Amino acid sequence: MRLLTLTTFLLFSVSSGLALQIQCYQCEEMTHDCSTPEFIVNCTVNVQDTCQKEVLVKDDGIHYRKACASSGACLIASSGYQQFCTGKLNSVCITCCNTPLCNGPRQKKRPQPSAAMTLALPQPLMFSLCTFIFLLSSSLC
């Protein structure tokens, strides 16, 4: 019974960590890159898992549209406009990304994280897992 309780606790802890909410910049037809705190929004959990950025080149300059999106909708939109992404007048470029605030200004390139870094868990979840393993090992002894 103790093992069942601990297993349930572990599954709950892990599954609750997967439903994360992404934050993106959101603006409509701005003539400046709206990557400032007042344009940050929380996207809808389990629906909008991607940030979308549109860059339009018009007669009066560059315009930006940024928003939360579902990954499927964003990928369809970006592939549909790929032929119009020239960087010249009337160009439309749509990009999709799935990390917090990734539709902001371009970040300087960082070295690729190692496999160990990719699998890193948030501190509270890591503490829960360590506690679970400790309790499990002590109950089996």
C-alpha cells in the first residue's frame, strides 16, 4: 500500500510538471519590435504551446505582429508564407518557437546544452523525486 501511494505521488508530481504555461510577446501591427514587459502575455495552457512572430516589410517600414499560437497553426501559417519571406518590400516572414518569450528580439547564440542539461528537472520536482527515491528505498529495506 505504501508503494502504491508513493508511486501515485510520483506520477502526480511528474505529470503536473508537464502542463507548463508559456509566455510570449503579443502585439498587433506595431512599427517597433514590441519586446518589452508590457507586451508579455500568458498563453493558454495545453492549447497555445508556441510563440509566433510575423515581420512585414511595408512602404512605411517594418511592422511586427506577435502572439501565442498552437504549434500546428503556427507551422501551417509559416510554411504558407515561406515564399513571401524575402526581406524586401511586401515581404512577410512568420516564425514559430516554443520557449518562453522566444518571439522577442534575436538572442545571441549560446553553446548547445549537453544531454544532461536537456534532461534537467525544476528544483521542486527534483526534490520530490529524491524524496520519493529515499522513501522507496527505506520502505524496501
